[in-house]
Amino acid sequence: MEGRVRHRLSAHDGRAEPLAFSPDGRHLVTGGDDHKVRIWNVETGRCLRVVRNNPTYATAVAYSPTGEYLAAGSDRGVDDPGGIASMALSADGRRLATGDIEGFVTVRDLTTGEIVQTLPPRAG
């Protein structure tokens, strides 16, 4: 199989850093310096939806394994003062795990908003 460029997306004003495919590969979500999260149709290259992500740009995006849920995180958050660097949603969309730039991992129950577990960075 030979790779080729299908579409070159003019995704954002500035950087487009966090990217995530939907589990079925039909959609791509991107976050950018323009404070927006965009959802794309991979087959056509068309932007399907634009979501604002204020007050700053998205630094992490994730689909749940079923593709039913989508999350976007920022480098400035109330509960994550270190800034979100990565994230993952559980298959049922009820839990969100975030990793921050200081090495902490936080697991949150999205139905209650409560933090279920915080894993500190390893020393040494």
C-alpha cells in the first residue's frame, strides 16, 4: 500500500497540535491556537463542526473508544493547574483521565464531576 495525501486541511490560524481520530476512522478532531476545536470528515476533508475552546487553545483531544463522546482540554484549567497535556475517555464516556505537564494523572467521574483518583509523578 502506497501512502498519499488525500486532503490538506486548512485547519486553524496558527498551530494545530492535538489530533485524534474517531474509533471508526471517519472523523478527525483538531485543536488549535485559534481557540477552536474542529471536527472533520476524513473522506471529504470538510469541516463538520467548529467548537470554541476558551479561554485558551486546546492542548489535548480524545474520543471515547465507542466514538460517542469527545473531550478537549486546555493548558489552563481550574482543577489542573499544571495544564492538560493529554487525555483519554473511558469506553462508556463516564470517566476522563488527564495527564498534566507536571506529571500528575487525574481520573474524574464525569457524571458527578468528582475526582476519583490522582496519581502523582514518580520521584527519581
